[in-house]
Amino acid sequence: DTILVLNGPNLNLLGKRQPEIYGRETLADVEALCRETATGFGLAVECRQSNAEHVLIDAIQEFRVGSAGIVINAGAYTHTSVAILDALNACEVPVIECHISNVHRREAFRHHSYISLAATAVLAGFGTHGYALAIRHLAHLRAGKTA
Ligand code: DQA
């Protein structure tokens, strides 16, 4: 069983980009954390990152049925993309929306998320640890737990 961990625009710069907001860990560090966490629950992860909206949509379509779920940090597309929302609405697997920063204590334009309309659960402000929490929750759902 595989979880898709999908990171959107500018998250390839993790560790270098506004470290006071996003921390010093790199995307490679985050992907290693995801792999390690999933392995602990007997799950696999496929980690993808793209700055291109259509590449993110293609990945969502690839994992929309039969996977163990999707963890998505859509970056700024969170606040703009009806196309990504539509792709997520076509998913039969749980979707966890993850933001490193607490978007709700930032600019007003970050307070609205199209992704949330299709998300099973939302994490914001947990730093990169949020990805591990998201994977833990997908494993929990996989085990048939609803609470
Ligand atoms: C982000 C928050 C978004 O508003 C921003 O555009 C990002 C990263 C986060 O992880 O905190 O690129 O999704």
C-alpha cells in the first residue's frame, strides 16, 4: 500500500526559502521523514514535487483509486487552484492537506483553501512534522479507524 506525498510550487526550495517561516529542513529531509514514518506503519510512500499545476493533477489522478491516500501541500496553488480541487474531488482515497506554516496567522489571502473543500483533514503550523502526522493518520484510517 502506497501513500502519495505531493508537494507543489517552491517546496523544492525548502530549507533555503524563508527559513524563518518554513524551517531549515530540505525537501529531501522531509521525504526521508515520510519514508521512515510510512515504513513504521508497513506502508510505502511515493514522493513527488512539481512547480507545475498539471503535473500535480496528473499525480493525483495516478493515485486517486487504490492507494493508501494522498498527503498534499499544494503551496500557493492551495489558494488559487480549482483544477487541483476538481482532481482531489475525483479521489476515492483519503486526502490530507498539509501546510508547514500556520496559514491562518499569515496574510488574509492564505486563509482560504480550495484544497480544504476536498480534504479529509487539514494540518497547518506543525512544521515539517505535519507530514509525519498526516502519514500516521492515513495509517490509522487504513486500519479501519474513524476516530
Ligand atoms: C504553504 C503555505 C502557502 O500559503 C504557501 O504558498 C506555500 C507553503 C505551507 O506549507 O505553509 O508555498 O503551503
